Amino acid sequence: MKVRFILPGIFLLFGVLFLVVNMMGAGHGPSTFDFILYFSFPACLLTGLLDSFLGGPGLLWFLLCMVAGSVQYFFIGYFIDKLLQRRRRLKARNST
């Protein structure tokens, strides 16, 4: 199983749902997908700092934040894949 592709895919799916729910609700109550902003916080912190220095449209910075978050979750999935591969290798070595 390739966790490195599953984690960013789920993250981007929730990011799209965040945009769709906020467009459909148009400010008529709290969004149920606000947790996406907290999930992408470490990567979005960097894009938020650039936003404060450079300015520009908010949607562009949000999309850059989503891209940075998906890269972040790609690397997390990559390390999980490497740890699982190492565990399988050690398990196969110990069984023989």
C-alpha cells in the first residue's frame, strides 16, 4: 500500500470539500471542514509568512497552502512507507 499517495489524496479531497462547503454555505454558519486549516498548519505557516510580506489574493495563498500541505503529507506518507518496508524486511529475515 502506498501511503505516500493516499495521505495527500485524502488531504486534497478534504481541501476541495472545504472550498465547496464554504461556497455553498456562504457564511450562513460555521464550516464543518475548518479542521483542514489546522491539519495543514506546519506547511501553511510558511506560506502565511510569505503572504504577509508579499500580499496578493487570498485564494492564491490558500491554494499554495493546500499544495504545501499535500507535499507535507506526501513526505509523511513516504516515511511511513519506508518504516513499513523496514518492518517487513526485518520480519522476513527473522522468520527464516
